Amino acid sequence: MALEIEHKYLVVDASYREMATDKVEIRQGYLSRTESCVVRVRIFGDRAFITVKGKTAGDTRLEYEYPIPAYDAHEMLALCSGNIITKTRYIVPYEGFTWEVDEFAGHHEGLVIAEIELPSSSTQYRLPPFAGENVTGNPLYYNSNL
């Protein structure tokens, strides 16, 4: 069993761009969305993954992610319901943690969300200067709802 413990924040300025050590283009879609789980296909640069995520409880949920051939992922995106999400992910190290900052394109142009994955719900961390409102657990900001 794999647990994902993640906190999400709206981004208030572009300082993350100068702090970033890497960035990658992402395309993703959802093959299934139910109350109990979602199934996502993602193209992450030149790699691809299929991911099953369980229902969120606070800041935690089950997550299973497996690499798949990129060719298959491109075909699977055509099977996805709803919008295909396109975003640029910036990797930002900050005070011992890795933050992922997603700049959305297309239908969600202008939306920028920062995420941090934690080893436990009780892990303490400091917010980087670009992190604004905490939207952890707010379904409006779940990628599967965008």
C-alpha cells in the first residue's frame, strides 16, 4: 500500500521560477473518476505513467503509480473523459523539501498551484515565499476536477 500525503497552496508570485532547479511539460487525463478512486494517465516529459488514487481523507490518500510505454499513454489520452490537462511543473527545493509548482495551460491558463509531499501528516515545514492560500482537500483544486 502506498500513501500520498500532500499539501497544496495557491501561488502568489513567480519567485518559484528563479528558485527552480528543473522543469518538465506534463499532459494528463482521467480514464475513470468515481467517488472512491480516480485512474490517471500522465505523460511526464518523455516518460509515462498510469496512476490509481484512492479517496482523499484530509491530506492523505492511497496512490499506486506504474510506468507505461509513452506510445500507450498517448493512445490512452484519447480515451480520457473531460479536459486533457497541460501544465509545466517546476521543481523547487526549499528548506530540505521538494516543492512542485504547476503552471496550468489551456482551459486553466493562469492557475498556479504548489504542492509538497510529506513523509507523514505531522511533518513540520516552512512555506516558501510563493505559497499563498492552503487549498489542501479543496475539491475545486483536485486535478481530476479541472
